[in-house]
Amino acid sequence: MLNNVFLFTWEEKYLVHQELKRWIDGFVQKFWTDALFVFNTEHFDLWNVRQALYSWGLFVTKKMIVIYWIPTDLDTSNKLPSDQVQIFSEEFMAKEWIISPDTILLLVCYKPDKRTKFVKFLETNTSVKTFDALKPAELKNFVRQHTSWLVWSDDVLEYFLAKVGNDLYHIEHECEKLVLFCQNTSLTSLTTKTIDYVNFWVVESNSFAFFDLLFTNKDKCLQIVKDAQEQGINWNLFAGTLYWWLKIWIFMLDLDQQGISDSKLLASMLKAHPFVISKALKNITNLRNKKLAILSFYKQLVDLDVSIKTWKVPDFYFWLMLKKILIELF
């Protein structure tokens, strides 16, 4: 049994990232950043991984190594080359007892392919930490913890969750908006009217998927637009979520040109959640390459919005024209 090797996997990504942060912060506070090695899609090099994992340094004894997207991940949002995953997996199973007991290895994988030999090996020989989606009662506790001084009735809390959905990143963001609004207006007791005024419908969390797919899978991106139309989602609300993301991207590209790439600084300057900034930074190369298309998308969306609100075209044109813009630009 490899007591110093852990596989982090989940349905609820928020929870595992919080747990990883807790582990990493605790380790760094005790052993400093020189003893931490992180490998992900952008920084994965098999030779460097080998050096970190199998070499026993003279000056660094305790080490924490975090490797994202190994074993083989069925979630396609973050992937490593399959041949690199295969080589690492075979070497690891062959060298399992060579790893120093002073090394803590954390493997992070959204949806591990349980058909593979390596996953079965990990399930048998390592500690697997699974983070399941929260149940309804747990979601309510999550909201109350993030709005601790606000007064919720059960009815209003259920209304809030029905409106914002069950994505914890989105819930956290909407809780932050509520807290800020209530602080500025000296409110402590919440009503459905307050929720309607401050919070966005669940369509906003769907925009995460929309912008994840914008550069990689136009068909699925268009399907999200079609689904929103068929579900009767208000076009103005959907446009609002597009504006929000496009503005983040445009401001980030401007700051990127100025050489500003620190995620914490960007989150502070743009008043955005760190997770949003992190996702955009992972995609920064695509954003640079598609800058003109992004600017054109924003301009055409504004023009379409103005045309509808000045009664030049009917509002049902929104969905048709949005699809046309996506097809032409991306």
C-alpha cells in the first residue's frame, strides 16, 4: 500500500479544489514553495516529472507533487497526451516502491477511466478521495455558511437554489453578490424580491459551458443556444451572461498586452472570481489568437441588442442572429 499517494477525483469540482488548496497551503506553510511541484496541461514534461518523483534531493527532503489529469481522464476539458499518460502509468506501476516516503503525490483526475489497468492499480494500492455532488440539505448549509449573517427562510432559500442551480462556483459567486448588496443596503432578511433583483437564473452557469466550447466545439456551442431558446429563457438574460464573459476576456487581453498575468492581481483588478480568471488564463493562447473575433462578437452583440430594444427587429431575431454570428466568427 502506498500511503503517500492519493487520487483526487470528483463529481463536484469545487470541493476537490478547496481540499487541494487546503493540502497545498498547509504543506507550503511548513516546507515552503521550493518543496512543491505542480504539473498540469501547460507545464507537463515527462522528464521533469520523473526528476521530481523519483530523485531523492540533497537539499529538499519533504516534497509534494501534484499531477493533474493522470490517470486517463474521460473529462475532455483538460487532457494530457495519451502516450505521455501511458508512459507515466507503466513506469509508475513498475517503480512504485522507489518513491521516497518523504514524497506526497497527489494525482488529480475529473473522471478516471476505470477500465484502465492503472486506475485499478491506484484503487488497490493508494488512497482515493472522491468528492460527490452535494445533496439538497448540504447545498442549503453551503449557502448559509457563505451568507452567515443573513436570515433565510426555507422557502426563500429553496427559491434561491432553484434560480441559481447547483454549481458551487456559481452559488458562491451569487452568495457574494447577495452579501455585498445586503451590506450596502443594510438588509439582513432576504425575500424572493431581493433574489430576483440581485441574482441571475441558472442560465449564467450554462454560460461556463458555452464559453468552454466556443473555440473547440462549435456544434455543441450552438446546441446550448438552441436549448436555451427551446427552454424559453429570456433572450436579454442570456445576452447579459454573454456580455459578462466577453468583457472579462476583453479586459484580460488588454492587461495581457501590458504584461499582467498574475491570477490574483487580475481577479482583484477585474473584480472577478479567481476561478473565472483561472479558466481564462488556461485559455489565454486561444484568446490571443481569437482577439479580433472576440471584439467583433461583442460589437455585433451590442448592435443586435440595440436593434431589438429600439424595435428595429423583433426580439425572436436574437437567437437566429446569435447563431449566425457564432457560425461566421468561430
